[in-house]
Amino acid sequence: MTDAEHVTLDDSLMAERAARDAQAFLSLYERYFSRVYTYFRYRYADLQTCDDLTAKTFEQALAHIAEYRPERGPFAAWLFGIARNNANGHYRQAQRLRPLPWERWLSFAGSDPPPEEVAIESDRRQLLMKSIQELAPRQRELLGLKFAAGLTNREIAGITGLSEQNVGVILYRSIQKLRRQIEIAEDRHV
Amino acid sequence: MCDKQSEELFAEQLEAVVRRRPFSLPDSAPQALRAELRLAEELARLDLGAESTIRERLRASLSVQAGARGWTPQAHPAPASALKASPAWPARLRPVGAGMAVILLVLVMAFNQPVLAAGQRILGYGYLPETGFFRLSETVLLSGPVVQDHEGMAVTVRQGVIDSQRTRLWLRFEGSPQPLEGAWLELADGQRLPAESWSWLPDEHQRTGGMLSFPALPAGTWRSTLGLPTGWVIPVEWSPAREVPLAPTRVSVPYPTNTPTSWATQRVCVTPEDAVRVCVSAAFADAEGTHILLEGEATAPGTQLTWVMDPGSQGIQLVDEAQRVYPLQELITSQDSAQLDQASLSLRFSSLSGEARIVTLQLSGLTFRLSDQPGALLTLPGPLSLTFSLPERQPTASPTPRAVSDLRAFPYPAPTPTIAPG
């Protein structure tokens, strides 16, 4: 059994227990909080939106945890299915709103000036996140499900309704595009 | 190599990258593909959870909601329509209503700090996600979270509770989990309480924190020090639950260094006579050997102790638990070093054996003067012993002095002092 399979099995058992054990649910929360939040950050630049969507996702997961069935798939796929629905619902609402200006997004990066080495990492992260936000919504969604959620292409296909092969192609194209965007941005910077 | 082949190679390697394992490409693979997989590695490591400001609040809220699910009987849920229909609730629903009122109150308490104060006064109960409800009058809480940073890692004491049964501390780790086996809590009088039990949080697999359980601290204990075997020494302050600040400020404390002042809470002392106390205030090991800072203190206020050293005549040695003896190699007094005051001695012994864990500093014939008796040369009775334990040392000697922590006091039979004419 690989590490990933072990974690999946463990999470599924934990999720079954979470239907009757509050502590088990909180353990899952601790395991998945960062992943869920990071997933929303792939989708949205606004931190408040990501906080709200994260809270909504866990509250819904708690409300419906008794409905989770391990035989239907891993807990991560179930949880990120909820997260995706919330992200898509928010996207539909946001269509009616003006997009957040990029300068405003930058202002969310934090008010405290970090140490120099943190600043370098932070610059790189900002560049990365800025470049991700320039991708198409579907590309951002799949990158989030792949890298933040850690789902397999098959699991992503199950959630999104795409074919497994199509997921692979979109991911590859997304990374290609992201690399090119970052290289262009870095060249500009130099 | 065509784009289709690159795409297939990328797909093959991507699962490994997402599981944070290194990718492997043939030499003929294009540079662009390597760059893309490196970018994928970067994305797989991207964790933005720390940006969020809701983690603790959301956890508290979920904890309350999850707890509420346990309190409400699942098999016979109260129909919401019944609650709406009747202004006076039927008797059978009153417990449900009361439960809901408590839940609502708890939710308000969790998110509205001023209301928390009022709620606490009215009910006499507090609530913490870690422990559930507790009686304010019978509980002591951590005054506020304390964080200590060291070499890119951080340990935060984020919550603490003393009740009649035990003392519990909840820790959060950043950087890497810290071993908890051998943790201790030291009281202001030097008494050390080893942890009775501990556990990883949230679990064995993801060790982002831990919970330590100690015996209940004596009533009136407001200050203590948490020590972890890897050298973390964190002051832990307590307050009656009723007085804990509603919005506690996170306090940052420095990681202990080799400076004697940093080890003040870990000193090992003996008081061989009423007028004088002798302490091992710091110890560290480096490639040159084991260094110990010995300090003498006059117990009378305003009285200064000065060592009167004749190195050749002093019996000073270090002995480990296997009775291996490590002779004194160097003795530095205030006359030799501007860093030391008159009451301090810096001792250097040869390097300890790798297995040595508990060592005893043996002193005999130490002589000193007190400023209030300038004409008298005093001699401490000997042999004087100060025993302390050392943490496990790294197998290779480091050129940089490394802190040796976990000094542990052992009882010492107080001998009678002798006074020699000055």
C-alpha cells in the first residue's frame, strides 16, 4: 500500500467515524483546512472570498458527513466535490460583479514587511499566484484539484465530468501556459 | 521529442510530483518539460493555509456544531415545525430548546468577545474547543498563547487548562514536529513535573501539534516553564479562568541560547549553608568539551560573593552515571574574563562519553569571601554535588557551541559549613 493509499484509507475511516465523533471531524478539518483554502486560492484572488468559501465548505461537510460513503470514493474527492460546488456557485454570482483589480489583490499580501528571505519567497509566490489568476477558469480549477486537493486525474474526472484523458491534457496545457507566463514576467522583471 | 510524447511523459511523472516524490526523465527529455515538472513540484508544495484568518475561529465553531450533533438525539430529531407552531413549547421539547439556547449562546460566545464576558458571569461556565465546558470558578487557564521561534521552526503554546485532575497544554508546531517524550513543566520553586502522557495532534500522521498532560499544578501557581527535550524552554503563565483576557495577545519569547541568563529558569542549585547558594546556571557541549557556568550567591540581600580560587587546590570534577570521571581542564574566573562577574566560574571538562546522560559536578574546598564579612575566608563543605541530566547529543561534534538543556535538579543533603580564619 502506498502512502497515498494509506492516507486515503485512513481518511475514509476517519470520515465514517466523524458522523458520530466530533473529534474525528475536527481531525479531518485540521488535515484538510490548508488544502481546501489553497484550492480556493487557485480559483479566487480575494482572500475574504476564500475564507468564506472554506468556512462554507466545512460547515456543509459537517452537516452531511453522515452521507459520505467510502465505497463511492475517497474522502478527499467527496470534500473537494463540495468545495468545487461552492467555488462554482460563487463564480456564477461573481459574474454579475466587477472583477477585483489586481492592485487591490496585491494589497492583501500582508501589511507586515517580512524578512528579506521571506520577501523573496513571497515575491515568487505572488508571481505564481498572479500567473495562475491569468489562466482560464477551467485551468485554474483543474490545477487546484490536482495540486491543492491532491486528487488523481480519475478522481478529478469524476468530479468535473471530464474524461480522465481530457483532465491530463488540460493539466499539461495549463502548466505549459503557466511556465510561459512566468518566464515572460521574469524576463520583463530582468 | 514531439509534444505528444512530452505530454505522456508529463502525465507519467505528475502523480509522483503531486505525492512529493522526485520525478525522473530520460536524458533526451526537453528542457521545457523539466521546467514544467519543476513548476509542478512548486505547485505541489504551495500551501497558502497560513494566509487564512479563520482557521481557529472556524474550528471552534465546527467544534460547537459537531458537539451539538452529539447532544441532540439523532433518532428522534425535534421537528422544526413543532418549534415554530407552538409559542409555549411542549414539555418534551423543552430540553431540546434549552440545548439549542445553550448552543446559540456558545456560538455567540465564540464570536463575540464582549458577550463572552457577560455570559461567563451569568452562567459561571466557560467553553474551550479542546475541553468543552468548564466551571470558571474551578479552572485556571493559560493567560495567553506564547510562541517561541528557533531556526525557522516555532512552537506555540496555544492553550492550557488546569483543573482538579490535571494540567494540559496544547502545542502547535511550525516547521517540524518536536519530540514530546521527556517534556516537563517546572514550577517557580524549581520543582519539575514530567509529562504523564502526551499525544500528537491532530493525529499520528499529521503532527502539526501535540497535547501534553501533567499533574494538576498546586493552587496558586501562576507561573511555570515548559521544557521540551529538544531545548525549547517556554514560560507558561496562568490566570484564573474568570480573569483570562478576552482577546489574549500572543506573546513571543526567545529560544534559549547559551547565555546564562537564558537558563535562569533551569538552574540547578544547592544551598549548603544559609548564607550561600551555589548553582549550575548553564551548560553546553562543543568540540572542546563540556562547559559549565557555576555561580555563587549570597542569600543576604546586597551581599556580594567573591570566589577565592587557587585552581591547583580545588577538587572539581565531573562524574557521569557510569562513574566515569572527567577532570577539569580549564577554570575561568572573573579575573580571566570580562564576561564573568566575581561570583561566577566557567568550568571546562573533557568531552563526555556518548552514553552519558546524567552527570554530577563534584566540588570540594571551594573558598570565597562575602562582602559583609571581608575579613573571613569561607570554605564550602565538600564534596558538594550538583547533578543534572543532559539531552541526547549529536554523534558529530559541532564547531558551534550547542545548548545543553534539560538540567534537572536532584535533592542534595545540606552539609554544615566550616569557616576558616581569613
